[in-house]
Amino acid sequence: MAAGLGGCGGSGSVVAALRLVLLLGAALGPAKATVYFQEQFLDGDNWQKRWIYSEYKPDLGKFKLTAGKFYGDPELDKGLQTTENSKFYAISSRFKPFSNKGKTLVIQYTVKHEQKIDCGGGYVKIFPSNLDQKNLNGESHYYIMFGPDICGSDTKKVHVILNYKNKHHPIKKPIRCKVDGYTHLYTLIIRPDQTYEVKIDNQMAASGNLEDDFGFLPPKKINDPTVRKPTDWDDRIQIDDPNDTKPEDWDEPEYIMDTSAEKPGDWDDAVNGEWRYPMVKNPLYRGEWKPRQINNPNYRGVWPHPQIDNPDYLPDFNMYSYENISVIGLDIWQVRAGTIFDNFLITDDEVYAEDFGDETWGETKDPEEEMNIKQTEEEQERERDMEEKYFEERFKKKLERRNSGKARTVGKTTEKEEF
């Protein structure tokens, strides 16, 4: 049975029914599916019994359970939300240790940057069983780091960092994350055939071979160190034109004396030395002459260095596997808080994970967007009303001042006539 499943309680028949479907799906699912960890925060504050705050630093940020400002379902969309700006966060949950050797490993969860995050992490880390959860920090040994990371206009990517022989290897391919402020589903699949796949919202975002895309091993082939490029091999694309000659008037000094300058009247040769004309940039100076370039008639292209098998290369058919996988954690920094993490899943079945994503994120994503659009429209309407009231008040005061001025003018005119 899955660890970390949401517990009892509910707020309505619809929520209770959907919760039952999800729990039954986790328990039954496809016959071959094993769920190592599943967390939906369906049992209120009981999540605090399953998730352990790090005590590595006294000022680490805190989480709260909430569905946020807009959501598809007020209960099902509750997750852990960062609450404090410019803070490090470190929290983790433990499950029964397992090995993914000979099995597919799927890590999946949802992230909502409803604060339109400007700089901060939204990724998870997978740790071995020997992690000291109360000492979790950025230096803690981890197996896998996966998920979105955003910072300014340059960094908007999905991290996939895998540990191989105690060294972390980031994926070589760029994967762009979602930045629209809605909930999104992130899935990492690592297969025993040494392939991987990254999905966003149940759609493939990247895939490939672990050996090719992570650089775990040295290259299979290397340049033959015993072979050197032939001395007559010409790989220059362009050469100097032998028929081009330097113009006779080319050589001009870079600086010349400014003979129009006059010696200052207060110049004292004894104190300041002999006065000389100052040097100025020569307008005729053309720089160092170089002959024009022409295509090299003897160009033979890039020399193909013969390659041989790399003696340091040894294949490893177990680079995908980890032993004693036992903890999932959030070890992140955020400048602007407000990110919500939910629907965590670790399983060995891709189909189950996709179905789980459809039954959670897939069911509430459209209502969430509709609620956000409605809230935005209502806020815009309130702003328009406030703006109209503001200008109405200004016009009213202006009219009052004008009428008051006219009244004073009429009064003075009456006094003159009476006089």
C-alpha cells in the first residue's frame, strides 16, 4: 500500500467520491503497479506527522496546507505552500526503502507558482534511507533532483540531475518549464533499458538515453594519440591575397603634434619642464595594414582524426538503478513565496502514473483556470469602478470650486452696483 496517502474526512459527497476513486486506484491500479509513495494531503493537518522539517538552520521557511487563491477543487487541490519570502526551505517525507533495479522508476508531482515566481526552485529531491531528515540541507547526498527552477529571464528550466558514483550529472538537453502561474504536472521516468523521459502535463518534453544525455561514462571512442595531422594538410578556409599590396600612403603615425596649440602664459620651464606641443589622434591614421582575404584554393577541410576504442570506457548496464530509495524532499530557495506542491507519486508503472495525473491534475486544471480568469475579470471590474469613482469625485470637486468662484464674482458685482 502507498505511503503518505491522504486520510479521513471530506467536505461534500463529490470530494469524498473522488477521494475514494483515487484511493482505490492507488490500492488496486494495474496489477503490476507498485506505489512506493503517494501524497495528496487529503487528511488535513495530519500531513505534519509524515513530513519532517529540517532543523539545519533556525530561520528556514515554513509551509502551510492550502489550495491557494484559485483552484479547481478547494479540498483536492490543497498542497504544501511556501509562505515566507527570501527563505530556504527544507522538508521531507520517508517511505519504505526500495531499489528500482530491473524496474521502471517514475517520480511525479504537481507545482503551482501562483505568485508568478521571479526566482526560486520548484523541484524535488530523492534521497537514500540514510538521510538525516532533521539535518536536511543543500549539501545532503541525494540520488535525483527533478523539477522546475526559475530565476529572472535567463533561467526557466526543468532540472534533471542524476547521481552516478557519488557525482551529480545534469541533463545536457535544455527543458523549459511552465511559467504561467497555473498548476502543472511534472513526471520523470527512468527505465531499466537505460532510457529516460520527462513529461510536463502528461506530454513528453524530453527523452533519450542516459549514457548519451548525462555523460556518466567517458566516450566510447577517442582520437588515436599515435596519429598526427599530415604536415601538408591545409585546413585554412581563407588566406592572404598574395596579389594585394599596401598603398604607399598607408603608413601614418597614430598620434601627431598639435601645432595649433600655444604655450600657456603661466608655464614655468624650471618647474614644469620644457613645454612641448601636445600629441593628438592623427585623423589620417588607418591602423595596421593587412592584405585582404581570399578563399584558399588548397583548402582540404577539417582533418578527420582517426579514432580508436577508448581503453577507459567500460559499459555499465545498471547506471539507471539506485538502492534504498527512501525519502522525498523539498530543498529549495525562493525569493517570492507562494508555490504549492501536491500530488506526489513514486511508482514503477508509467501507465498508472499517467492515469493518476489525469485523475488529479487533469480533473481540476480547467476549473482552476476558469476560477483564475473569473477572479481576474472581477478584479479588473473593481479597478474600473474605483477609477470611475475617482474621476467622478475629481469632476465633482472641480465643479464645486467653479460654482463657488462664480458665486463670489456675482457677489462683488452686486456690491459695485449698489455702491
